[in-house]
Amino acid sequence: MSDQEARAGRRGRAARTEKRRGSQAAGALPYISRNLPVYDILSDEGAELIEANADRLLAEIGLEFRDDPETIAIWKAAGADVAGERVRFPKGMLRELIKTAPSQFVQHARNPERNVVIGGNNTVFAPVYGPPFVTDLDSGRRYGTIEDFRNFVKLSYASPWLHHSGGTVCEPVDLPVNKRHFDMVYAHLKYSDKPFMGSVTAPERARDSVAMAELVFGKEFVDQNCVMIQLINANSPLVYDATMLGALKVYAAANQACIVSPFILAGAMSPVTVAGTLSQVLAEALAGCALTQLVRPGAPVVFGAFVSSISMQSGAPTFGSPEGSLLLNGAAKLARRAGLPFRSGGSFTSSKTPDAQSAQESAQTILATLVSGVNFCLHAAGWLEGGLCSSYEKFVMDADQLGMMHVLAKGIDLSEEAQAMDALAEVGPGGHFLGAMHTQRNFETAFYRSEIADNNSYEQWSADGGLDAAWRANRKWKQMLASYEAPPLDPSIDESLISFMANRKAEFPDSNV
């Protein structure tokens, strides 16, 4: 056999393997139900200390709720100590309020097979959120467009390792700021049938998101069930602004889930210590979570924590640090003690390219995400450049790591088949297991098979083009988009969505504010 024939044979086998894997329904794997114990770094005594400090912070310093008289009135009526925009909370008040929040809940997808349970022993992976830029190895770094947005939705749908379509997978800057939310929500509903996130950039955009969900799920169903989850950030330190508060109140009133998440780069937006930062995180998160319950008792809410650090030399954000993992792990325990689902983690990096730094930093955080018991993991795939950029190559590299987390989360299989005693008896001393009946039964599913890593010989790797991981990822995302097939959507629902968007867009002029 010639070298050319051998290469063709390898490519043929690879194509058949790819086709076999791709024949499964896109994204058909369920969310993770972890079979691993949660690893606690923070002791019970340490958690009690953090909680006591948070109580002091809430009672003595308080938080500001800016430019929102309605929220101030809500707090005053609930018994908080209000002085202008500063609100202080008696000890125990917020914990009493969050008792009405569910410890776990279902987020319904338009395809019920894609429903996810958020909380408990479950982990849900969602893609990158928020970058204004996108990048790929062919076209380089550029502003995101609605085409890029749709592409990332399609990639999230096509990946079996992501359970969620996410939200602002990139900013489509080619559309007006005040209208782009229509196209973004529509893309999630049209090009995926996984759960998704609504718009939070203005209260009216939140209301539009709810209205579009009602067209798909039905108004009564939406009122009684969670079909959207959304990210509400505190403006750390110790501030909530009117934009986030307005969106929070819209979604909570509609019984839709809010992830109340302090956004903290320690050293700039919180103290430089892990313990001090955790006290601030707890205070900020409890206040936002409790507010959802004042708006609508029983509304689903998630305790969130986006926490990393900065370089004390340059002020630049840093990711994949040991302090970041300690903060993530400690906040997870505080959320469990509060009885709320927890959001944190992701595949973070400050690298500008999908290189060794990006892989190392992301692996540090995603492993900590799993073992710390995170329930909802945003930014699980595609994050680059400190969150400024959504990367096509990084997306599929990260998704490959998420596949490994699925396997790790299962723990050790102790079934009779997994004990493999028949294989040990068949092979005996000095033999090998390659031809054993047990191996033949299990070889296709025995070990996780990376779709990015190259484990061939140097000669095989060289004959296949000598590509590094980033270029192999480049090839992979193109294959995924080329083979993408949209999930079915009732034509009448599609028409109603398009009509709703057209009518609403006609009601006000374009604006980039």
C-alpha cells in the first residue's frame, strides 16, 4: 500500500468515525448529574466567619440601589433601613427572605428533551457571554456581527457537551443597540432548541424577551414555569444600578430565573484577600437574591459569583489563578449554605490566542468548577482575551474539555462489567487485553476520545498536515457549521416571532444607546 493510499485509508476511517458520532442528535447529552463528592476548601467554621462578616457589612455599611426609587420603596416596605439610595439590612433579614426561593428548578427548553435542572447535584454548561469582538484564525480579531452570533448559537446547539444556548454569545455590533436583542433572542429560538437567556440591557428589552418566550411556550406556561435564565450583575463594590434592577424586577415578576452575580476582579472591586472578597460576594448576592423574592416569592434565583483577580503590577485581569479557584470554591459553599443554586466558573483566560496559556488557564478554572459543585457554568466555551473576544477555535477546544468533565463527573463505574473479572481471568499472567472479549465489547466507549488532541505518531501527524491544536480546532468548527441542521420550529410560531419583532422595531427609531 502506498503512503497516499494509507493516508486516504486513515482519512476514511476518521470520516466514518466522525459520521458515526455526528449521527447522534445534536447536543443530545443531558446535563451533568455529578457522581463526585463536592470538594470543600472552606471549613464550616470559616464559612460561619464569612457569614458573620457579611452580616456586619449589610447592617453597618449597606448597599446602594441607584436611580431606582421603586426598589428603594420595596426595601423600605420590607423593613430595611433606608437613607437615600443607601440601604442597610438587619441581621437575618435577607436570609429570611430567600427561604421562599427554590433550592433547584427546571429551566424548560422548547424541546423538552433539552430541559435542564439547575441546582442540587447538577451542572449545566453554557457558552461564552458578552464579548464585543470575535476571532478566528482565518479572519483575525474583529467586531462581532449577527452572523457570528448565529454561528455560535449553532455551535452550541451542535456540541453534545454544552447543555445550554447561552445569551449574548457575542455582541452583534452591526445591529442597533436598542433593537439587537430581538435578533439575538430569535436566533436562540430559531437555531437551537436548548434553553437560553434573555436580554438584560434595559427593562423594556427584558419585557420583549418575555413576550417572545410567551409566543413560543404560551403565556400561561411561562407564568408558571422557568423558560429563561438571565444574568444580573451587581456593580461591585456594593452597588446595584437601575438597568440591572429594572431587568431583575421584570424577570422575577414573570417567574423567570435571575442569576444574581457580583462581578468582581479582586484588588480593584473587592479587597485583595480571599476572605474579604467572599464576605463582599455574599453580601451583594444575598441582597439581589432577596429582592427577587420581594418582587415575587418563589421566583427562581441563582446565587452567582464571577470572581477573579488583577495583576497588582499592571492592573490587568488575571485568570486561572489559585486565588480564583479558592474564591470560586468558597463562594460555592456559601451558596449551598444559603440554600440556593450556584453559578460560577468557566473556561477563563486572558490570553489573546487559543494557545498554551489559554488552555492552561481555562483548564485550571473548569476543573475547579466541576469539583466545587457549580450548578450553572456560564463562559464554559469560547472565552478569550479576558472576556473581550469570542473565539471560534477556543470554543471547540473548550467544548472538548467539557466532554472530559462529563466523564470525570461520572466517577468510578463499579458495575460487574466495569470490574472486568472475566477479562482478567481470560488473559491471565503475561498476556495482553487487546483481543479479550471484554475489550471487544467495550473498546468503542472505553475511554474519552478527544476530537482536538492528536495522539498519532509524528509521521502520521506530519502526513495529516502537521497542524497544532488551534488549527485542528479551526477545521473542527468549520465541519460543525457545514453539517449543522436546524431543529424544527413550528412555522406558525416562527411567523408570529417575525411579526412581533417587525412591529416592535417599527415603534421606535434605531439608536446605539
